[in-house]
Amino acid sequence: MKADYTATELLATVASKVLEDGKSVFVGTGLPMIASMLAQRTHAPNLLIIFEAGGIGPRVPVLPISVGDSRTFHEAAAASTMHDVMSLSQAGYVDYGFLGAAMIDWYGNINTTVIGEHDHPKVRLPGSGGANDVGSFCWRTILLMRQEKRRFLKKVDFITTPGYLTGPGAREKAGLPAGAGPYRVITQLGLYDFDEATKRLKLLAVHPGVTIEQIQDNSEFEILIPDHVGTTEPPTPEERRLLREIDPTGMAIGK
Amino acid sequence: MKVLSEGCGELIGWHDPDEHRAWVRANKSRDLKDKRMTIADAVEEYVPDGALVALGGFGHVRVSMAGVYEIIRQRKKHLTLAGKTAVHDSDILIGAGCVDRIEVAYAFGHEMRGLSPASRRAVETGQCKVVAELSNAVYQWRFLAAMMGLPFIPTRNMLGTDTLKYSSAKVIKDPFSGKPICLVPACYPDVVFMHVPRCDMYGNAQIDGTIIEDFELARAARRLILTTEEIVPESEIRRQPWQTAIPFFFVDAVVEVPYGSHPCQMPYLYFFDEEHIGEWLRMSKSLEGVKEYFDKYVYGVKDFTDYLELVGGLRKLDYLKKVEQLRAPMTAPWLKKRG
């Protein structure tokens, strides 16, 4: 049976459920914005959204094009500065960081800088932007990305943003804020967390209709599979309606 | 103090703090004087070939496009660009061949619109070299160090990553906590262009909406050119002085250019001109298209007023105002492809 929702809608709804009411989230471009806006319109009305250009606690009317767009400080608690929001993140005020990623390894290290050699790039990507800051400072980072073998890599060409670096304790040893790091990875196939002992990517739940084989086949590295794997909830009609309301042009959610 | 590790990125825009103090004393006037001039004169006077240029705003939000177009019109060469939150601004400047070198926090992308064909082509073919990497927070803290007159600022990001390896930062052991800490060097751009909603003829400027990193960048800049939607009487500024983000003595030139951020967004005033940005993204897929674009919109127009007429005139600008104020829905050519 063909599902009556799209993969992007599923990604957005699963991601929104990771967020909690009364907490703060640092949000990147696109799907992370949609997921946070959906959380506010469902279970987390008091989710504090923070944008890197200085938007703090806005009532975002429709999906912004940019994290610096005036929609990111529409009826906001404050229209501030990057220095302010980056500093308050470094000081521990931000619970969740929400990032898109091009490629990751099994410790959740992210590459958004370059494919190939840095000085002779095969493909040049935009670079860190605020991603390294979010991955360094936020207590828990959530990654939203497309899962393919060429994106779930044994070794990324460039570590733009820190995951768990080389494993347990590596972040703290490098000098990054203690006790923070990647928390969830959400792809079109499933929902992942990181194993407490090894800090390696571990399957938490598959999306409806997805098999464990598909999970593994779409990764170059071995994904830890626990005995009990859950299944995510598909988007409800109400959630799908809200997604259209948030993104009326289908900019990120599609048409 | 022992350096634990350091990046291999080129250190750009750094000056010894005493050298900078002396430069400021000799070159930055504290005199309250009329700084109004044309954008052509401002670029001619303050943008030598080879300069380190930074642009205020957020890549495609509150950008001095009037400044960007004039740099291109005067065919400035061998510029180094501060790729801080760089989007349409850098794509256009790199596409026009004005920039050889860029330090990258964010560049070569158009956020929701996808990647930037022109600047990606330039970097992938080696025409534009990435001299260092860093993050958005680090770039604005480099400007913070500069505005404070310090050689560096300590931060707790980039550590353990390749972003740090390719940056100009250094890691030491923090003498207080005993933990490794990242030191990011001050950065003083040779010239900064910033677009603001209003300022007076002396340069006292106010910004509506997020200031982004313009508070720090204005103070780090050696030369600061303001383009403004309107020049207001000094009394209007002094009526609400707490609104002033940039006081006059940081400013070297004031240029009145209504809609001077077009096709980028100006908060509360006008939305992105997605039709125009879409045209650039489409044309810039080929070198011929790039040439055609600049011939039409930069070399082929007399001035910014002429350019505004060409992109749709008052009717278009009125529509962009409605979209910005949520009175009309946005549309974009790049949206249609996603259906």
C-alpha cells in the first residue's frame, strides 16, 4: 500500500517529536525550521526557537528562506545579535541544536565543507556556517539528513562539525564543552541515537515499512542494531495540514 | 604559553593591536562632518585592488548591493573576501571576477535555494582560492577581538575538527580551567560595506531588526561605507539615541540609495526579489550567462535608479514590500522545480 504522506513530511514530524516543551532549540535552514515550528504548533508551544542571526523566540509566521530572514524575528522576544546568541549557546542556554548534514561518520562527525581534497575540491560545499558552533555548544544536537551509502561514511573527507570525534571522551579532551554532542540522527529510513558506551550510531526505530537490511544497505559503516527496534509514528492528517500551513509554498516540504 | 595545535589557514586582516591603535589615531577622524558622497566616489576612494572586503548584513539580508554592484562596475581586482554568512553578495562578487581569495565561514550556497553555480565553479576551478575555514561564530568573534583592540579572543568551538585545522586559530591550555581552548585572531577588514535603513549625514546609523554581526564588524572595519535607505536629520537620530547601532566616527562615507539592498531582503521594507535572484542562478550556470547578466544589470545601467527601473520599477518594489509585510504570498522560480 502506498503511504499517503511523503518522506519529507515523515522526517519533519519525527524530528518535531524529539523536541520538548519549555526547552530551547538553535535552528538551521529548511527542515529543522519546519520541525521546530511544527513542535510549537503541537506538543511544544513554549519551545524557545533561536536563530544564528539574532532572532530569539519569534512567532515565525511562514517558513523563512534564510536563518537571517526577517521571518526569524517576527514578533520575537528579541531581535539581537549573533554575538549574543552564540555566546548564550556557549554559556549553556541551548538544549537542542538542529542541523542538516551532507555526510556523517559513525560518531556523528559532519562534513559540509568539501568532497575530495580541501585545496583541490571535487565538490565545494558551503562550509561550517553556524554548524560547528551548534555542534560545539548545544547540549544535544539533532541531525536531519538523507541516508545513502555515499553519505553515511566510514570516514568523512572533512570534519566540519564535531560529533563524538574519535569516540568516548574525545570531545572533552579536545576542549569542547563537556557533556554535549549528537543526540539523534533522523533520515528517510529511520531514527538513530548514539550508543552510551561507544558513542557510535545506533538504530532506535525504523520508519513504517523500512527493513533492517535497508538501514544497513544504505550505510558504508556498520550501524549498531539493538535487540528491540521501534517503529516511528507516521504523520497524522492534522500534522500534514499544519506542515502545509507552515510551508505554504512547499519550499522545504515539497508539494 | 605553549601552543598545543594551530590551523594552517592564512591569517588575514590581523594587525598588532598597537599598530592598529596608531592607525586609528592617525586615520579615523573623530570630527563630526558631512560624509555624504556618491557610491562611485566611495568605492574609488576606499577600495584599492587587493583589499580585504567584508559586507554587513547576512549574505542576502540587508546587504549593500549598491556597493557590491559599484565594486563590479569599477572592475576591482584581486580582492580578498571575508566569507562571513556570504550568500548572494559573495556569489555576485566572485562571479564577476573581483575576488581571488576568500576566507570561508559560509559561502557558495544560497540557503533554501541550493548551491551557487558561479562561485562554486570559481572555487572548483581554482580561480578563487579558499585561504582559510572558520565558523560563523568565530568570524564575528574575530571582529569582536578587533573592536576590543585585542590580539585574539578565546572560544570553545572548532576544537577537534578540520575546520580548526584549516583556520588561522591556535589552541592553548587555558591557564584558569586547565582545559584546551581555542584562540581566534582579531580581523580588521580594510573596507566594509553596510546597508542600513537610516542614518544622518555624519553616519550615525540605526538598524531595524537583528543587528547580526554589524555591531562588531562596523567597529572592526578600517574603512566603513554606509549605504542607507534614507538620510534623516541629525535631530531624528538624537531623539532616540539608544537606537544608534553605529556612531558617526566609525563611518567614512554615507551614500543614500533607496532599495540599495535589492534583490536581497531589507527587513520591514522589502522582501527578496526571488524572480531576480532566480534569473541570476539560472544565468550563472554558464560563463556566457554570467557575462550576459553583468552586461545587462551592471555595465549596462547608468546608476542604481536605472537598475531598479530595469528589474521592474515601482510596481515590482511595491510588490516586494507587500510580501515582506506578509500582505502577499511569496513566489519563486526555483520553487516550481520542486513540485
